[in-house]
Amino acid sequence: MIKAVNGKSVSGKTLTQAVNMMRGKVGTTVKLTIERSGQTFTVSLKRAKIPVTTVDYKLVGGSKKIGYITVSTFSTNTAKEFKTALKALDKKGAKKLVIDMRGNPGGLMTAALKMASIFLKNGKTIMQVEARDGSTEKYTASKKYDGGFKETKPTTVLIDGGSASAAEIFSAALHQSAGVKLVGSQSYGKGTVQTVTTFSDKTEMKITVAKWLTPNGTWINKKGLTPDVKADEPSYASLTVISKVSDLQADKVNSNVKTFQKYLQALGYFKGTVNGYFGDSTTAAVKQYQKHAKLSATGKVDKQTLTKIETELANKISDNDRAYDAAMKLIEKTN
């Protein structure tokens, strides 16, 4: 939690106001007072231009030339970035597409409308919005949203429990109005439309003003979208990041130790009980890993040991991405 910027409290500030306090000339520094796990500390950061992109893409599948696009969130420039990605992949010779919406929490509904319209024939329903009085409004694909740019390549969409809101709008639209198959696990299930009102005393209230429905009129709130091909990620793929290396010491008991034990277990080094206690079995597992990684086998966790373990685990997650493999298998068979 950011408590202050250059010694000035951000309490009562809006997100935009707080961000503006942090921004400044490139090369200058800003001091942030941060509270984490009950401890407060100050860090100095050097300002720089940070290009934030929400869409990434690459050509995969070798000679089969499959365009793989990941969308991390739906923000102001996402639709523009998405269209750029599609055009770039087309120039590279992509014949089919896999769009990864996993872990995408959503964002701007307008971005989802623009992106979904690209894959739908004009007039096809992208989504519906149901007001409190029960009346519904349909949003349909048109030049108004996609600017006349259409994509007709065979496509598959990846979803999981982290796919929510606008990510679900996009996925449901392609699924129900364009016959695109969904691969992965059940999506989050956020089917409400909200607006935020700011008051004079600097407080805010978020109000649910409507429901959004899929093209066929289904309200997926707290239910989510069901994939056509179910392929769950391994349990270790959802492990959280360890926030304090200092927690990983002999005889300590805490949540970071428990997470660390799961790291070691996933890599095949920890055979004991995952209980959050850094005992002899955890120390032995650390020594075994350190020998494997050609580090000093002390059994103590330092930053170098943790970084190597995290890197190896990340590689294992990537190598065992069952949902991605299932999507590739499916799209290869799609005409």
C-alpha cells in the first residue's frame, strides 16, 4: 500500500491524483512510503517513460503458422493494440489464431465491443445489457465498433478463473455469435455493469447499474463461461509470489514458508508436509535443490536461491501449460 509520495500523504486522493503526484520529469527521483505486511518503509525510484502495452503477440506452430495473442486487460488503447497485432500476424503469414484471455480481469466494456466486433458478422449480437426495469439493449457488431476491419481466420480463445468482466464479454461474443471454441477452465463470472460516483468529501461509491448478458441472453454472474475443451492448469501455476525472503528461515512459521514448500514440492524436492513450518525436511529440500543448482548447499534461503527456484518453477509452468497445448491441438484441427 502506497501511503505517501515525497512525504505527502495520499489519503483521500483519487487514483489519478495519486499517480500525478508520482509522475515527473524523466531522470528525476520520487520517494514512496510503502506499507507491506505491517511494516512501513521508503523507497526511491528513478522516473522513466514506461510504455504500458496490454496486448502481446507472436507466431507459433512452425509451418502451421498460428498467431498467438495474449490480452492482459481492457484499457484505453487495448482495441488499437489488438488490431495492430492482428495486422502484424497477417503480414507474418498467420493462418489461424489463438487468443489468450487467461488472467484478464476485464476493464473497459467499449474495448471489448470493438475487439469482438472484428470477429462477428455485422448485425450479430456482441452482448446485451439489462437495466433495473428489465428492459434490454443489444450491442451488435458493426463498422461503428470495428471500423470495417474484420478477421475471418479460424480462432480459439483461452479462458480460466481469472478471466472476468470484459474478457468474458469478448469470449462469450466469439463463442456464441461466431462459433469460436473456448478452451481452459471455468471463467470468473462477473456479469454486472458498474459506475463510480465521487462525493465532495472525497469518498466514492461504486453502484451496480445493470446486468450484462451474453448474446443468447444468459447471465453468467457467479457462474462464468464453460469451456468447450476443459484443460486445467497444474495447481502450482497459481502459486503466489513470496514477498519476504527473510520469512524463509529455520524454525519460522508463516504463509511464505508454506508457499515456498509448495514451490519445492512442485519441483520434486520437498517430500514432507506442507504446513508453513521451516523445519528439518524443508532445510533438507533446500540443500538438495542448492546442490542441483550448483549453489553453496547451506540449507539457508538467500535471494539467489529463491530467484533460481522461481525461475525453474516458471519454466516448468510454461512447459506444462495443458490449456495452451489443448488450444493448439484444437486449432490445428480446425478448418
